[in-house]
Amino acid sequence: MSRRAKLDTAEGEDLRRCLVTGDRLPKKALLRFVVAPDGDVVADVDGRLPGRGLWLRPRRDMVKTAADGNLFAKASGRRATPAADLAERVEQRLTRRCLDLIGLARRAGQAAAGFEKVRAWLRAGKAGVLLAAADGAEDGRARLRRLASGVAVLEAFSGAQLGAALGRESAGHVAVAPGRLAERLMCEAGRLGAFRQVDWDQSKSG
């Protein structure tokens, strides 16, 4: 099952309604927005900001439709002024959320970087997520994908972005151990993929 399909699964979860489509979906499958006291519309990617939550499917076109249709103001009952670059800010925050989780995995000893280390983790069954730099060499990515049977594969970030998350200049290959951090990373990557309208099949490898 693709990540997008998993995001649309709503059974037994706390649901919220998308402002644009009216669909009721799990909170983790949506993006939360709040209206600041000055009327600014803020994407609450972490879901922690005070105020009434306004929810959208995590897609760029949904953000544009809500902004152009004044839906944030209508739903909140107050003046709301979305920034012209709100969609870009949302994508940046979703990307940062994923990279922060990768960095957290490194600090927790649950991540390995570099071709040889990642290959060893894959062979030992220690990897729950394989991250390959989108701008990395295809032959190296293909060699590791062949070892990643049953491992989620993400090719969503550049080598520089992965490196920055790990405290190094660049990283072409990263493995994250199975567990809660890997699950959180996959959830956030699913929202980012949906926002970019890239249907990453994150359960498929090889």
C-alpha cells in the first residue's frame, strides 16, 4: 500500500475536516493552520500552536484554494491574511520536520550514513528506512535498493540536506533503524510527498 493510501485511512482515529474538500481525515493526514493575533496564517506543522485549528489536506493546491477563497477567515470568523508565499513556507516546514527527525535519529544512535555502513545495516536487517540523496549517483542508489527488500525507501532530499541533518557536509545514503522515529519520519515524509504531489511508494524497494 502506498503512503498516500495509508494517509487516507481514517478508521479509529481522531478526525478533522479539510476546509476545501470537506473530507474528514485523521489529524496526522492533514495540515493544521492557525490565525495569529495579527491575522497572519501560520502552518502549524508540529500541531502545537495555540488557537483554533484550521485543517487542510497536505497539498499545494489546497493551500492555494483556501487562500484564494478566503477560507481561513471564513472558518475562523476573523480577519486572516495568508502570505503570498504560504505554500512555499509550508513545504519548507514539512521538509525541515523530516530532516529534524533524521537528525534526532542520529543523536539517538538510530541512524547510519555512508554507503558501506548503510549496506552493512541493510544486510544485517538493522534498517527500517533507507534514505538516498535524490541528486546522488544512480548506480549506488540502485545497489542499495536491491538490498532493501521490505525496507521503506525515500529519495526526497538532496545530499546536502541529508548531510546537514547529520552534522556533515553531505550524505548520499542514510539508514534509520526500525522503531518510533522511523515511523514518525515516514508519516512526515508521507505528508511532504502528498504536498509535492509525488506518490512515493515508500513500502516498495528493489
